[in-house]
Amino acid sequence: MDTSTSTSSAAGSGFVSDFAAALRYWRLKRGFSQLRLSLDADISQRHLSFLETGRAQPGRELILKLGLVLDIPLRQRNAMLLAAGFAPAYRERALSDPELDAVKQALDFMLAQAAPYPALVVDRLWNLLMHNEPAARMMRFFLGMPADAPIPGDGAVNILKLTLDPNGLRRRIVNWEDVCTDLLHWVQREAMGDGPGSEAAALLDELTALPGIAAAARQPNLDRRALPFLPVILHKDGVELNLFTTITTLGTPHDVTVHELRLESFFPADEASRQWFNAA
């Protein structure tokens, strides 16, 4: 993937094209006062105030330091650099790039180890990049697909759209309103970070435009059984799977793609679900 193209598009919205507004946004989002941030970043509070009002221009190293202190996503650090007139600091490679072979092998290993339970690798917008065979088997069964139907792993399938579309998995999810609220939170967080006009904001608009989604999202996401996690309950043809998921990310990433990869693993929440996967 061409880095300049992807990061320039990220900086194209009114939010991230303004460095001062972006800095102020991330400081408040992280709960930092100007005094605390100035101390942690080793700059004067006066200079920080001037940066947030646009009266002073930051240097490249200072932007990188502020991004580290505020734990700003790498994509947004690049966008802030571009907004201040600097080149991006973090590359964005495709997962198929030879330089990411070690990452790909690690993901293949984790997907294989998850069997007999499903596991997926998605990007920050939940586009499907990789999956194991149990995940493909589960999707084929609940979507009514042929047993040998391919499941694309090139980002062409968006898991959130697939889950919340009335013609997709949603019709098989018993507690889809609760699941909907939980899933939308992930996209809302990305959209807040990227600002208006971004891919994340467009995805959020597309999801909330689906029938019933806006109303479901307004409901409190409470589990009446007081479980320690939100279950996903799938039902079809007398088969009911009670599942919960975990999200794994890669540590100490220095690449935008690697930073945004997520491995979602599905686990049975009851004995009947465990037996179904083992039998399959």
C-alpha cells in the first residue's frame, strides 16, 4: 500500500488537517491537563498553549514525543505530522508485504492454535484479512453457504456489515441488539479519532443506516444475567451456540498496518457449544 496516499487521505478531513485542533482533541481525550502534558513531554505549558491555539508551530520530534505521551494511534500521528507539514513517520504496508512475513507467520500460528474454535484477523475497520477453518465453517453454516464456498480473506468482507445486516448473520443472532451496541462502540472510537469525512465515519454512517440499528444502539448495553462478558448467541436449525470473544493485538508495533491488526478468537460459553465445535 502506498503510504503517502493512505496517510494523505487520513489527513484530508477538517479535523486532522488542523494540527492545533488535533492536539487539543487528543489531550482532552486522554484526560491530560496542559500542565500534566507539558511536564510529561518536557515542554513549557506556555509553549503547549501556543501549539493548541496555532500561535506556535511544532517540530517533527515534538509531534512524535506528544504522540508517544498521549498514546495516539500511529495512523493519527502520521496525520498530525502531515498537518504540520512533515512527512509521515510510520509506514503502512500490506499484510502480504515480504517485510511482514514474520507477522503473517505468527498470525497463521495463532489461528491454527485456536482450532477447533473460530478465529479471525481483521483490520481496524473489521475488514476480514485472515481466518481459520473453524471460522469459515461457522460462517458457512449460519449464512447457509455451500460447505466448500470460499471465504475471502483479502479485506473484501467486512465483519461488522456481515454481522449487522438483516440479511446476514443478524437474523441468526438471538441477542443482536446487545451485540449491535457493543460492535458500534468499536467503530465510534475509530470515527472519533479520525474525524469527519474519514473511512471510519463513513462506515459508522453505513452501519447506523441499516434497519433497526439506530434504535438498538440507543438501548443500554446491560446483560441481565450479570455475566462477566457479553455473549453472542447464534441459533439455526436447532443449533444454538453461546460464545464470547477475545481480542489480541500485536505488541510494540512500528507499522500502521501491524498496529491496527486484531485477532478475534471465539470461545464456547457453555458445554453444548463446546461439543458442537469438537464434533465439527
